[in-house]
Amino acid sequence: MLLGLLILLGCQLIGELLVVALGLPVPGPVVGMLLLLSLLLLTGRRVPEALRKVVDGLLGHLALLFVPAGVGLMNHFGLLAREWVMLAVTLVVSTAITMAVTGWLMSRLARRFSAKEEL
């Protein structure tokens, strides 16, 4: 498990370093996750067993990772109470846009793959 944890934290560290060095407007863990994805694709799309054990353990306790976010929401409850209309509109509009783009993409991909099957 130590090797898997080292891989995860190493990718996050490299992502943080890249963000700081290049001044990217993206969080370091996101860059680290993309780096990890690239490494997994380069190594044959197979997740090493050490990494799989760590990831399974983290996913098994995923609900605990939402506790800090819930505490942050309660700390800023006054702000949420003042801005609830804007938050609700933002959530509805972003959900609608996401669903529309996903539907458009799925229909486009379905047409593309059905055309390839006919050949």
C-alpha cells in the first residue's frame, strides 16, 4: 500500500509543482490526476495492484471526505442564506447546460459508431 500511496501523492506533488512553476490557473491535484491518467495510459491501461489497493481503500471511505465540505457550508451559512437565489439559478443553469452537452455528445457519438458498424 505504501507504493500506491507514494504514486498518488507523488503525482499530486508534481502537479502542484507544475502549477506553481508555470502559473497555471488549475488546481495542482487536477494536474496531478491528469499526470496519473497519462502514466496509466502509457503503462498499458492496467492499474498496478499497489495503487488499486490504496484507491479501493480511499473509495471505501469516500463519504468521510465530504465532512470538511459540510463543515465549510455550515461556517458560511449566513453567506449561503443571503445568496441562495444566485446559487439556485447557477445550479439549475449549469445542470441544464451539462445535460444538454452530454445529450448532444452522446447522440453524435452514437451516430459515429453506428456509421462505423455499417461499414
